[in-house]
Amino acid sequence: MPLSEHEENVLAEIERQLAAEDPRFASRARRKLGVSRVGQQRLALVMVVVGVVSVLSLGFLPGPWNLVVPAVGFLLLLGGIILGVSARRAPTDDAHAFVPPDDRT
């Protein structure tokens, strides 16, 4: 269930207060749980290589596989190219990359 506009505003205010009080914790909490840009580029490279190999196997497989494997390879190739281009163009969040050390111990 999506948040209402009021709930989003309250959540944003809490995030701002947290970032002002403890920037180190806020930067840790802000990290995304996803694939990094380098991970996306590696996945794209693997997809492109597998796609090229399967497209090149067009005439070497027996039966109906000589049409199915290259078709799947073409889709992998296309998906890898799109993923690689989108990973290169993804914006970086450099504003939050550096968090000064916390003097509290």
C-alpha cells in the first residue's frame, strides 16, 4: 500500500532530522540494497557474451534448438546492451558518498 502525501512528508522530515543529528548513521541507513553500478555492468557483460555465443551457434545445434537458442541469445544480447547503457548513465549519489568520521566514541 503506497504512502499518502502527508505520510511521505512526515517520513522525509524524520529523515532530515536523523541526517542532522547523526550523519554517519543516516548514510548507512540510506544505502541501497541493490546491485551496484559495477555489478550491473558485469551482469550486462555476461549477458552480452552468452548472447553472442548462442547467436553464433545458429547452425550447429540439431533440430528445433537451432532456432530457439539463437532467439534467446538475441534477447540476452539486447537486454545486456540495454542494462549496460543504463548502468553507465545511472546518476551517482556523490553528495552522500563522504561522511566525516564521528568524534563520539
